[in-house]
Amino acid sequence: MTSKNISLTEDAYELLKKMKMGDESFSDTIRRLARRRRLSDCAGLWGDVPDEEMEALSESLLELRRRTGESLEAGAIEGS
């Protein structure tokens, strides 16, 4: 595979270096970051999920939110 040299400012290099994961190369990091989706790219991704499954997911998320709220409230009371 051929390679190209690019010039980066010191701050851009430091940002890219911080974004590297594990033993990922800079090329791998740039590829991963370039694949990131925008919110608009995700529109319709869940369109084929049956209504029953979406309802179950929604209920699960509401229950998780309720429990998280209770847990945070309990922690705030204990920390007072």
C-alpha cells in the first residue's frame, strides 16, 4: 500500500493522538473518525422494527430512567 505524507499543526496532531484507541495506527484512527455518522444519516434506521418491539424498548427505557432517577435521589439523600 502506498502512503502519503500530510502536514498537521501541533494542536491537530495532539487531538488526533488523543483520539487513537489502543494499538490503532493514525491511519486507522482517521478511517474510524471519517466513518462517523451524522444524525441525519441515521434517519429511518429503525423503520423496519416492529411496533411491538419499539413499544417494549420504549417501556424498558422509561423503566431505566425511573430507576436511575430513584438511585440518584437516594444518593443525594445519603450524601446530605
